[in-house]
Amino acid sequence: MQLLWLQTFMAVYHTGSFTKAARQLGITQPTVTQQVRGLELEFGLPLFERSPRGVVPTPSATVLAKDVQDSLKNLSIAIGRHFGDGEENRPLRIGATPELAAARLMPALSRLAAGGMDIKTSVGVSYELLDRLSEGFLDLVVSTIRPRRRGLEATPLADEELILAASPSMAQEMFPQGVTEDDVDLVSKAPLIAYAETLPLIRQYWKDVFDATPTAAPSVVVPDLRAVMSAVISSAGISVLPRCLCSAALSSGALVTLLEPELPPINTLYLVVQSGTLADYRLSQVHSQLLRSAQMWA
């Protein structure tokens, strides 16, 4: 049995998709399929069952994942320490959503990079990046969600005010009388643009403002809030977005807020690392620099 097969299995297990696992690992989807099938032949048991939304782990796969996750993470770290170029020479691996990487991460870390620090950035949705952090493939994640799993430490980084946004034309067409906190049924008739199938920001806004859960499936899903904002500006639908991301579009009139609640919902960003890893001086530098920079974020 090859160690690589187990790493591929864990990627499929966490992403729920052969295609997403291939993208995460930087290999082809047929290679992922071949390696998982090789593992199934070794065990003599199926590990995944196909579903309309991807693949679902079998009970055997769930037991296997729980048994090997910590061992794989520790082995990956040990191999890098003893057979790589040394922990102090390898790049620091940082994960963030695409818009956070562009608007927040790179400007904050530019001075460290210019000073010679080697930084490798991965982008994706937070829950997938946190999986990679748990498995030892990343050193730090700027997360839009708070992790609730053993072995990870989360430090609050910044708060983002959330707004319910639409284009002026869609606002006038669908909500000519405006929107109140009692109009959840009216708002739910509008097409939703989301950056994940689970509607994380939309779900939070609905809970905090409407005291409800969104029931409609998104019309468009695109894993980049900048693209979500572009779709909203183009009148493809409405969405919940961080106000700081939309400040220019709001000022120009390309976007409008449908509702200004007395207590606007807040989404907290977190710096997440594996427990104990801030003893690494370079990682501690990055962590501290991001905390300092976040104090200046509008």
C-alpha cells in the first residue's frame, strides 16, 4: 500500500469529490480515481459511494479516516523535517479565500516577502483549507469561519459587517416598497448568488436579521466574493457580502443595500494554525504581522 494513496483518500474524504481532491492535490481526476480504487482493492471494501453531489464515504472509510488522519499529519511533518530542505528553508504555506488573499493577505505580507521570506499561498473556501491545515499541508489559514476541531488554534483577526446587496435596477424591480426585517418571504423570492452551496454568509444574515433559515437553493455559486459581487451588480440576483468589499460599488451607486438593520450582522475572520506551531519564528512573524495589519482594515 502506498502512502500517497492514503493522502489521496483523505483529500477525497474531506472534499467529498474526486474532482475537488484532484484540484487540491494538483493531480488529475483519473489519477485520484485510480489511487482510491487501488486502496479499495487492498482493503477489499468500498470506500465511497457516488451521490448526485459527489461521493459519500462508507462506514469503513469513516473509520479509516479517523484512524489515519493524525498519523498522516505527523508523518508528513516528519518527512519534511528529515528529508526535505529543512523546516527553516521550506516555504510557509498560507491559505485564504481568493478575495482575502488579494485584498488583505498579500498587502499585509509584502514587507516580509520583500525581506526574503518564502511564502506559498493557496486559495479556496475556508472549510477545505482548514482540512488541509489539519492534515499538515498548510501552516496557517485566514478563515471566514471559526474551526471547531481538535488540534487547531483560532485567533480572531477582524470583523466584517455584512450587507444584503442588489443592483439598483433589481432593487427597484423586485422591492419597489423597500425591505424590512419582516419581509423574509419577499426577499426569498429573489435569485440568490452564493460563493458556496452551504450559503454561509447568507445563512448567517438570515439568522441574525430575519430569524429564519434560507430555503431556496442558490441560482449561481462561484467561490470568489468578488465574482459574486460582479454577478449582483449585473442583476443576476442578490447576495450577502462584506461591506468593506463593496465600498467602491456602494459609493458609485453600482450596488445598493436592501436593508439597514439596527444591529448589522458581523462575520469574524480568524487566523488558524495547528496547536503549538507558533513556536516557529517565521510563522509567528506572519501571524503577528497579520494581526497588526488587521487593525488598519476599514
